[in-house]
Amino acid sequence: MFRHALMLAALLAGTPFAQAAEDGASAPAVTTPAPMSEGEIKKIDTAAGKLTIKHGPLVNLDMDAMTMVFRVQDPAMLAKVQVGSKVHFVAEKVNGALTVTALEVQ
């Protein structure tokens, strides 16, 4: 087992990961996608690129269930839904605005 560890260390010696470890730097952070939330479309404002969604808790934003207006990251999302559509979506703060970044119609 010790010999395997030495072989692995030798293989990694020339890699950027090994250099970062030697410099005391950590490996780059891995970002995990925000969890999907459930909601119901209450209003569609195509001109403004916004959806009003009655939603459950938004865990990644630490928000309770409520009804609120969101911008959409991709205007094509507006064509996927109609008032009353049940959706799973991801909302994130983008440039200070709450924005739907992913949307799946149920």
C-alpha cells in the first residue's frame, strides 16, 4: 500500500493539482446546481420578460413559500408556460434581480 502511495505521489508531482497543494492553495471550488422548486404560474408578462409564480420554499435563496415576480433568464421560457402551469424551476440572484434560470413544465 505504501508503494502505491509513493507511485501516486510521483505521478501527481508534475500536475497543476500537485503544484496547488505544494503552494498551500486549495483546488478550485465545485459549484453545485441550485435545487429545483415547485410552483404555479400566476401571470406572464412577455413584454417585461417576467413570470409571477406562486412557489414553495426557495432553499438556495433562503425564502419561504409565497407569490412573487421573477425575471426569466431566457425569454423562450415564457412560451413554455401558461397561467396555471405547474412548474419546477430554479431561481437565483442574477445582477441583483431574482431570475428564473431553469424551468420545467410538469
